[in-house]
Amino acid sequence: MTSIFADLATFAAYLVIPLLIAYFLLRRRQVHFSRVWFLLVLYLLVGGAANLLDAFGEPVANWAAAMKVALAFVSWIWVLVLIPLVPQLLEARTAEEFTHLLSKHEEAEQALKEREAVYKSLIESLPLNVFRKDLAGRFADCNQRFCDTIGKPRREVIGKSDTDFFPPEQCSKYRRDDMHVMETGAALEDIEAYFKLSGEKLHVQVLKAPVRDASGQIVGVQGMFWDVTGRIQADEAARRSDARFRKLVQSSLIGVMVANLDGRILDANDAFLSIVGYSSEDLASNSLRWDSLTPQDHKAGDTAAITQLHAEGTCEPWEKEYIHKDGHHVPVLIGVTMLERGGEDCICFVVDIRRQKQNEQELKAAKEAADAANEAKSQFLANMSHEVRTPMNAIIGITELVLSTPLAPKQAEYLRMVMQSAESLLAVINDVLDFSKVESGRVELEHLPFSLRESIGDAVKSLALRSHDKGLELALDVSPDVPDWLVGDAGRLRQVVINLVGNAIKFTREGEVVVAVRNTPSAANGTRTLQFCVSDTGIGIPVDKLDKVFEAFEQADASTTRNYGGTGLGLAIVRRLVDLMRGRIWVESTMGQGSRFYFTVDLEVCHESPPERPAARRAALKGTRALIVDDNATNRRILDEVLKSWELLPTVCEGASEALLQLREAYHGGKPFELLLSDVNMPQIDGFMLLEQVRRDPSLAGITTIMLTSGEREADAARCQQLGIAQRLMKPVKQSELHDAILDALGV
């Protein structure tokens, strides 16, 4: 019985062991061979021992039975040992499994690092300030933009709280917002005022949300913010602009209406309603139309404005009229612009100009009255000047006739005083009449061809006697590059020059008065801008009076009226004439050294062929050696430039001694001078004395001579004839006169 029981137990153990092995193999799929071998050997040993004992039969039956019982007992012990070992064996890993598991772990860690890098790159590339805090409010992470905003490096931010960077008021608000997000789990969005460490105030838009762990628990708060200061300021500016516009619309200064181009008035302020005489009730009833308020004769202007509005969205303001509720017309100035491009609604600004129109009518009437009075004054001055000029000319003429008769010295002196007084009075009358003409706008400029050098030369020459009586040198210097044949008003140009030169002579006691004409580079095609300069060595003008001298009835000093005479109108007339000729005038002056009056005029170059001298005569002057003798440097320079422009070969001397030396050296050098131009009035040895010495020298006696004199003396004509002077010219010499005199003197 015991043997049977042992066999059954052993059989059960044998059955369980392979089942366990099979289960282990099915679960593991990969099993280390040494463990399987151990189980198989154990199984074979147990089975082999039992079968060996059965082979001995009866003699060892008891021993076999005992062995079977022991084997059964040992087998179940192994079963009991194997059962708990199976899970452990299942959990055990082979080297290959361990290597595979480690590889999977490394891949997971790499993927995690890549996700963290992508996240970091994302928050760093965002144009936002990004941060994350823990439950205690300490910064756990942030991007570089956040660090730049608060002005701290990242290592000084992590682990710190808001209290380390912001004022207490801001910290309290930030903490309340953080707690609200963490308690409610809801996102928060707000616009906050933020003060930088520098004290600059910014406006930032903030977005905060909770941070959750893997289990869904809130472990902190994360947020981002960005600068919206520009938007806030723009919104505030827009609100202020809107408020100003509303005040403008609601004010009584200007009428405003919103209208449709079809004629409907959609809205209007009280000022507009007051202009047209209607009430807000009339506006609310939709009975007001701007086309019905417009008179028929102004509808064309509205049509043109609508066309421009369709094309450009706005239009130029224009004047029109509205029909008032009581029937009278109201003049207005209206400006319109479209509310939307391509739409039909527009906003109109309407200004009541009734007072302006009334003022215009009053001004027009006043102007007409003033013009009439001015015309009457001009007519009166013209009549009076004629009535005064006629007897004054008679007085001057008769006085000249009497002066030409034999008179006692005292009588001649008295008559010359009468002559001077009459001429002064006539000059005053002429100034008043000219000023009256200019002021009334009755001066019209001529547009005729003229020779500039001839006209200005005649003007300057007419004042030669006055300048020579005062012992002044009067010179005309026209640059060679200035065209001679021009188109303009030669008479008015001469008047300006005579007036300026006359003033220069009046206020100059000694020295010189020079008229210079230059070309300017600013001339347009077909037109030349010429600059005239009248310079003197007179008393000068104070700096604070330089502009005042061009005003009517004004002089640099009131005392000059008594010392020098005059009405104070001369320069006022000059300025107005220069303005008429599209020029400008100004003055430079130094007290005690003289003044320089500049003026410019625009003149057309004449395209007609000017009368020319025979070419053969001009060519004959080429290469002629000429000696210029004059103690005045300005005259020497002018004569030198003029002769060179005619291709003569001039040499200049400032005195008689130097001239004699030059004449003799030239003769002995085999290149004698052919022409002598000498001034009469020179210190020590004058022109006549120089020529006497020349005539006494046989080697020089035959030279052709032209004398330049500043004044006519009774004995001069006889001395000229005695000394064989070919020509005698009065200074300032015109270029044409000098040219003809040289040709005649040389017999060309």
C-alpha cells in the first residue's frame, strides 16, 4: 500500500516537473540552457533510481518501497522549491535582454532630451517673456528675453521670487494672480503696468496658466508677457483725438455734418443747424437735404466737388451758399472728405463767412476810395509839378542866358546861386513826381533794344561836372564778359544809376565814385542777370540804418537833410524801380570809409544784330602799343582792361616821371609806344607838363596823344592845340567814345 502511494506521489511529482518546465519555457521563450539541463538531469536521476530498485525484485522490495517513499518525498520537496522559483526565473533577464532594455532606456532618455531642447528652443525663440514658478512663487525656469527685461542673468533669477526684482505693490499683485491661477486651475489674462529698474513705465499683456505634473496635480504657475506700451499709447492718443474731434463737432466754432452724396444729411451738429436756421427736430424728421439747401447757381460747384471726391476721396475747400430757413442766402466755406474710400458717406466742415464777406466788401469800398484819392493826389501832383516846372524852367533858362552876358563878379555869383537853387527845387519836384508815379503803379517798363555801355556811359557822364567840381574821380567799369546789346528799359536803368551816383557824389568829400557792372552766373537761357555796384569813399552809413535808407522820406541821419539837402525819396524810388525790373537792391557800408550800393536786374540778350564798326578799323588796332598814365588806380585798371579787350598792348604808369622812363626805354628797346593816354589832373606834374617834356625829346615827340580831363578849363583847348593833342575826352570816358577817339587819333 505504501509502495502504491509512493508511486502515485512520485508520478505526480514527475508530472508536475515537466509541466513547470513547459510553463517556464512558454512564458520566457528565451531560457538559459544550464537551468533547463539541471531540471532534466534531476528528472532523469529520480526516474532512473526508482526503476533500478524495481529490477532487484523481492529481496530489495522493502528497500525499493522505502526509496520510492523517499523519492516521492524529495520530488515534492523539489516541486515545492520550483514553484516559487518559477516567477523569479521569469523575472530574471538574460544579457541580451539586459542590453536591449538598456538600449531602450537610453533611447527614451535621448527622446526626453530632444523634447526638452525643442521646448527650450521654442520659448527662447518666442518674442515673449516666458517664466515658470513653483508653488512657493520661486522662479523655476525662464527664457533669455525675460532675463533681459529685468536686467539680470539667468543664474541670478532661478530660485528667486518676485520680491527680489519688483516693488512691493507689484509683487503683491503678481502673487495674488499666481494664487488665483493655482487655486482655480484657470488661465488668467490681464494688462499690467510694469516699471523697469530704470524707472521707465511699460504696459505689458500677461497670460498665466497652471503647471501640472504627470498625475495632474498643480505644481506651479507658468506665464508669458509682452510689451504693449505702443498699442496702449496709440489707444490713448486715439481716445484723446476722438475726444478732441467730439469737442470740435459739438462746439459752436464750426459746422459739421455727415451726409450722403445723394443729398441726404445723416447727422449734423448745432453749429451747422444754426447756420442754416433749422432745429434738431427738423434733422430728426429726415426732411433736411443739402442739395435742397443749395441755390441753383452753386450746384455746379457741388457737382465738381462730388466728381473730385469719387476720384481722390477728398476735395479742395470751396465757397458756396446755403439757403437759410427764412429764405436769405448764407455764404459759407466748405471742406469735404469721404468717410470711406469708395463709399457714399462723407463728412463736411462748414464755416460761416458772412462776416468775412462783409469785411471784404468794406475793404473793397475802402480800396476804391483810396484808389480814387490816390488818383486825385497823383493828378494834383502832376498838375502842380507842371505848373511849377514851367516857370522853374523859364527861371533856369533865363538865368543861363544872363550868365552868358558880361556881368560884375557879384552879379554872376548871385545869379549862380539862383541857378543852383532853381535846379535843387526842380530836382525835388522831379523826385516827388516820380515817387507819385511809382506809388500809384502807373510806371510801365519799356522793352526795347539798347546798348548797355552807351546808356550807362551817358548816365554817368551827365554827372561828371558835379563830381569834378568836388574834385572826385568818377569812373565806369563794365566787365568785358557783359553783353552790350540788351533788351529792356534803358531809361529806367539810367534813372537808377543817376540817382545812386548822384547820392554817392553828394555824400563824398574826396576820393572816387565808381560804377561797376558785372555778369552773374545765375542767368537763365536768353536772359542775363547783371549786378551793378556804385561805390564811393564818402561818409558811410551806420549799420542800424542800412535798411532804413530805402524807405520813403527817410535818410540815414536827419541832419543830412540840412547838411546835404534832398527829400529822402531818391532811394525809395530806386528800390521800387529795381523791384519793377525783377531785381533786388542792398547796401554795404563802413562809417568813414564809404558805401557800396548793389542792385541786380534781369535783361534779355538782344538777338538783333547791333550796329558794328567796320571790321577793318577794329583789326587795325590789334597789337598797338599804348601807354596809360593816371594817378588813380581804378582808372588805370579800367583803361587797361578796355584796351586789352580791343587787343591793344597797354602799359600803365601812375605818374609823369614813370611815364617818361617807360617811353624812353621802349624807344631804345626798338619797340616804341604808338599811343599815349594821359590824365590831365595829376599831382606834381600834370598831363600837359608831361606832354611838354615829351615834345621836347626828339625821340618821343611824334607820339599820338589823347588827353583825359576831369573838367573844362578855359586855357585847356589852346594848350591842346599848342601841344598837338589828337583828342581830348571828358571823364568818365565811354568805351565807344574812347574807341572812336583812338581810331581817329591813329588815323585808322
